[in-house]
Amino acid sequence: MTINFSATAFIFPGQGSQATGMGRDLAAAYPIAKQTFDEADALLGFSLSKLMWDGPADELNDTVNTQPALYVHSLAAWRVLSLRFTDLSPAALAGHSLGELSALAASGVLTFADGLKLVHARGQLMKRAGELAPGSMAAILNLSIPALEKVCAEAGKEGESVQVANDNCPGQVVISGAKPAVERAMELAKAAGAKRALPLAVSIAAHSTLMDSIQAEWNVAVDAVAMKDASVPIYGNVAARALTSAADLRADIRAQMQSRVRWTESVGEMIRSGICHFVEVGSGSVLGGLVKRIDSSVTSQALGNPLDFEVL
């Protein structure tokens, strides 16, 4: 397969794409990937790679570990790609939620070490927010964003809010907030015509106002790392458009904690700019599936293990 980089966007997965064994084959096949995992282990002060490769799964699924694991796998795959294609010049980069930080590090906006520090802090802060103000999330299928926004407004009460957290693709939207409000919204969504309303197995209300308790600390963490302007357009989750200035990218990462991941809009903008192929860098192929549901005319492929690189 020949890739036209001028029409290709590289996209980076977020939570939900992790799996025990992630990155193991890549590290065995490519020294640069093994170096990346070793570097992360040294920076973190514990063997994240062992947890990624051997589990246990419940520990890997703890957001404190999940977030760095996904970041490190994505960056290991990106480094292999960069070595194999020295003329690599993608048309755009984007990441879903946590994946936006992977995109920043891949582009050189952040150093690998600073990106890992931020991702680790993000996992710790979000876990603490979930302990301070437990919440929940639910996937709502086949209900429009305007209809779901109306449902969320109806379901919310004083001190119990719920909001659209992830606009993943047409027909698949995630809501987030206080558990009673999420439960009310699920019932209202079904009454409004949603095909299904499925609670997610989380106690953290990501991308909602329940993250407010750690927002100030997150801002400090984001502001403490050096960021450079991007040489490649990066589509921000909150802005849902191409960003290149360090100031804009920093603001998007800060705002992302309590704001909607506008993935459908971001992918639409990339396609309108001329992107017709998407390469998902890291674990799994969740984003590729979403991209195809947003626009079936584009193509996508995963890039996380040695076989994927052979296909490429």
C-alpha cells in the first residue's frame, strides 16, 4: 500500500483502546520501540511496560496506568514510523481525548518526557476527581446531538449536572456527569427515541464539570511544560479545527478536561481540508471505526504492531 502523506492524517487513540499485551510485539521487533518503553519505565520509576504486556488487566484499566500506557504505545509506534519514513510529512494530526497529548508529542510540540509527565499527572488528577466527586458516563446510540443536549438540560438538577462528553460519530455519543443525572438522562434519551442507552464501567465523569475539583492543578501542570508551535496542523478536541500555535494548543489541552470531545466535527474538518486516509497510531482500531462511520468514503488503517508496519 502506498500512502500519500499529503492527504493522510495520523490519529491517536484514547481510553478504551488499551489491552493486555499492547506494544509487546512492537518492542520485540524494533529496537527504537523497545528504547521508548525502557525510557518510559525509567521516567516513571516503575515498569509500565511489564504491566502493559503481562497485566493484570484490572491494574492496566486503572486510569492512572491506562493513560501513560496508551501514550507510550502510540509514541513507540510513531518513532518506528518516523525511522522507516524519513520524509514523513503528514497533512494533519489529531487525538481522541488523552490521544491529543500523544499527537502533541508526536509533532514535537511537547518532548516525550514532558508529554509522559503530563499524561501521568492527568491520570492521577482524573482519578482523584472521581474520588472527590464520583460520577458516571453512558453511551447513547442513535440520538442527535441537539436532542441529547435537550435531554441533558432536562435531566440536570442543582448540584447534579450531566452533559455531552464525547461526540464520537453520528449515532454514538457519550454523556457524563453526576450518577443520578446520568441515569435520568438515559431514561429520557430512550423516551426521546435513542436506540440504546448503555452505562459505561467507570466512576470518573470525564469531560464534565465534575472535573472542576482538579482543574486548577491541571492548568498548573499544563502551564509548567514547554510547548513549541506545531509544524503540522493539530485538530484540537475542544476547538475542532486546525491549531498550530503553542498558545492555542495549550488552551485546548486545558479546556479539554471539562469540555466535549468534538471528534465528529474534527474529522469532518480534516476531510474538508483534503484528508482522505487516516492512520491510527498505537493500540487498536477504535478511531478508524468512528472515522468510517463519520464518512464512509475515506479509508483508515491501524498502526500498532509489526504486522501493521508490513502492510504499510
